[in-house]
Amino acid sequence: MTRLQFNLLPDTKQRFDKARRLQSLVFKAAIMASAVSLTLFLVMLIMVGVVQKTQLNNAAKAQNAASQRLQNIPNLEQVITIQNQLQTLVGLHQSKHITSRIFTYLSQVTPASASIGKLDMDLSTNTMGVSGNADSQKTVNTFIDTLKFTTFKIGTDDSNQTAFPSVVESAFAINPSNVSYSLDIQFDPQLFANNLLDDQGNPQEPKLSVPTLTTTRRGVNDAGNAIFKDQTGGR
């Protein structure tokens, strides 16, 4: 015998049941989301309040232990001071001036008939004062012009630079047997620099290019014809 089943629920009742099931599903989903959020919050709280604090405490303990070990090293302050001083040696060496080059430069630019009795250098202002004797004012003028037109170059650099940008005769006097002079000279600081390098990093020294205005003392080996003499002209 065939059984027949009739749905006697009206459409309104069906919609109500469907809405109630949907509401229950949304409510359960909201509870699950809240539970997950609460769990994540608790995990983060534990990480910040417990784990991170523990890590910070451990790091502080390790730092204190390392500091204590360093303090236990005898003469640590002296060792650190010496190391710092050693690190500055390279910079100090490169910043110092090689003033001994002045003797080479003067032998190249000083006329053979002129002598130098006094030389003062001021490396802070890149100036020097030269005074001495010569056989005539013409020789002094030649000396001045030689200084003014002398150039220099470093390594393979073809660009010549003025070695003595300013040369001023500050004093002059005629003596019975000679003339005395005083010159105020400004020089390029690279002439005495200690940190000049070429393209390959090799140390370089400036090379003067002296105009052939007169015969200078370069190559003169006569001991009696010394470039430095007494200010009054005596030997």
C-alpha cells in the first residue's frame, strides 16, 4: 500500500525555521571567532608578559656577566687607551708635514749668487720668511721671479700647479759688499704633504718645475758655495 506524506506547514513557518537555523549558525560562528580571538590574545599576552620578559632578563644577565668579566681583566683601561692611540697613528702620520723637503726645494730655486741666512716656516698659515744676502738687487729680483713662476706636479698628473702663489719682498738693504733681502712667501701646502698618492695608491712627492731664469744651486757641489750662510754674509 502506497503511503502519501503531505507537508502541512505553511510557507511562513518554513521561512521562520530557516531563519532560526541561520541565526543559530551565525551565533555559533561568532562564538568560535571570539574563542579564537581570545586564544590569540592570551598567547600574545603570555609572549609579552612572560616569554619576552624572560628573554630581556636573560639578556641583561648575560650583559652583566660579560661586563663583570671585562672588569676582571687587569689593566683593561690602559689596554683600551693604547689601542685607541695605535688606531690614531696612521691618521697622525698622514697629517704630519715633511718639512725636510724645503732644503731640496730651496736648492732648486735659489740663485747661485744668493744665500739664505734665516728661514722661518709657519705650516698653519702655509707661509715662510726667507732672508739672506745676494750680490745684487738683480739677483734678488731673479730669485723672486723664479719663486713666482715655479710650478709642481704630483706623480703622472700633467696639470702643473703654482708652488709659491705669493712672493713679497718685505725688506731690502745695500751693504758695502752685497745686498740683504727679506721675502715673505706663501707656499702650496701639498709641497710638504705626507698623504700624496698616485692612481695605484703609491706614495708620491711633488716635483718642482723651475723656470730657467738664472743659474740656481741645483747640482752645485762646492762646499764653499753653501746656500745657508750667516745673515751678515760671513761664512
